[in-house]
Amino acid sequence: MSRFTGQSRQREQVAEAVSAASELLEVLWGRGQEAAPSGPVSPSQLRALLVIEKHEGANLRTLGEVLGSRPSSLSRLCDRMEAMGLVVRSPSPTSRREVELRLSRRGHKVLDEYRAFRTREVGIVLERMDPSDVVMLAEGLAAFRAAAAGRLGALGSEPADAGERSHVADSA
């Protein structure tokens, strides 16, 4: 077996491990979401809210490019989120044919609640890990985040400072 074949298999194994870990995160994060004070939002609504937060004032085309979704589906999704009071649509100052999407005050509150809940859930798991494993995990996740940000078109491309973090990359 060549060196490259071994690297390919190792990357495949790591991809499988990351997928398995992400499934567990979904289960952890799903626990209690219906009990959130602001009420439940669907996974697709949550993803859209995260993108709209990062790309404040984006139009449906931008949202579709980032999420990889069709405009008709996104339009219906935004209709539902607007009816729930999570987003506000306003006419674009540059084009009469476009609307801009912004989070409402309630949309920001929902994201804050979900982040707090997710952080608590992950914190409980991290407490069960060896401190050296937590350090290695943090280093690996920083590299993964940088690579994923490049793939997703700068969803979380700026580096996270000690005092500031990119919420989309942390939460998506």
C-alpha cells in the first residue's frame, strides 16, 4: 500500500468519526429544544437564521448559495420565519427586484438561547474528557473550522479572538 493510499484511508476514517460525532451533537442539541423559551425552530430555520445573522441584509440568492437550496424552497422558509417574527424583509436600496433579510430582535434572541443551550450541553460532555484530550480536540476543531469556512464561502472565516467568536461556525 502506498503512502497516499494510507492517507486516503485515514482521512476516510476521520471523516466517519467526525460524522458520528456530529450525529451525537445533533442528539445533544436536540434535547430540550422544544422547551426553549422562544419556542422551537426547525433545523432548516436555524441554519437559515445563522446565515442571515452572518450575512445581514443578504438576499434570497445569497442565502441559497450558502445553504445550497433552491430559491422557491427558501422563499417559503423565509415566509414561515417572517410569520414567526424571526426575520424581517425589507426592500433593497440597490435593486427594486430584491429584498434584504435581517434578523428581528426575536431572531437574535432565539439564536442566543440556542447557543447557550448548546454550549451547556457540550460543556457537560467536555467535563467528562481528559484535559489533554480537550486541548487536542480544540486544536483539531480550529483546523477543521478554517477548512470548512473556506468550503462554505466564509461562513466563519474570520479567526475567533479570545473576546470575539464567529457564531455561525460555532453553532452550525
